[in-house]
Amino acid sequence: MKNDRPKQGSAKDLLSKLQIDVESSMPLADEDLPYGCSHEELVQALQTRFQALRRRQCFQPGDLVTWKPGLRNRRYPVDGRPAIVLQVLTEPVFDEELNSGSNYFREPLDLVLGLVLEEGEQRGNLLAWHFDSRRFGHWK
């Protein structure tokens, strides 16, 4: 007797709970482009962000940095706000996210930044986080 019930915790189980029919011919990602942009605008945005990601900048402890436009992938630092470089790692550590569907999966973290949060329990304290240096530029 065949058991058609998906394994608990499987992707198929999750899609079923979300009432997405995995057997249908409908693609999981629709054809709508973000912000109503055209295919040409999407291609341009992808190419621009790819070039920005490839363009590395040299950082030293004490430098003020901020996200490069379109490359922010974390909540902090807030867009347009500076962070201070605490350390530049010669060998990156890799985010230990185990889910390859996460944008943090195997992200090389080679930059330790100091941030002062403006809200919450740690408000006003200097906190250190690891980041991918390719996503940052010097703050002006």
C-alpha cells in the first residue's frame, strides 16, 4: 500500500498547508516583475547590482561604511546610516545557514561592523555583526 501523505516538514507538506497545488501546471513564481518594471529594467537592475557586488573596496578598522545601493540583505545597518569597521577578516567565515534556499546560505562574512542601535533593549550600545564586505561602500 502506497503512502501518498508527504513527509512532515517537507516542502511538499508546507506547500500543501499553504494550499498551493504542487501537481498543477502553474509555476510557483509568477511572471510579474517587481515594482511593475519591464524586462529591460529588470535586466538593467540585475546587471547594475552584479557589477556593484563585484566592485570591491578596501576597508580598514575605523572606516565608516554603508550599504551599496540595491545590495542590502539584512535589517541593520539601516539604509543611509553608517557603521564602523571593527575588523577586516583575511579569511571569511561562512554563514552556517543550512537551508540553501536562504539568501544567507554560504555567504562569505569577512567584515566585522560596529553598529549603534536606535531602538530596543540594546539602544545606544555598540554591537558587532559580521557582513559580506562586497555589499558595502565607504560612507560619505
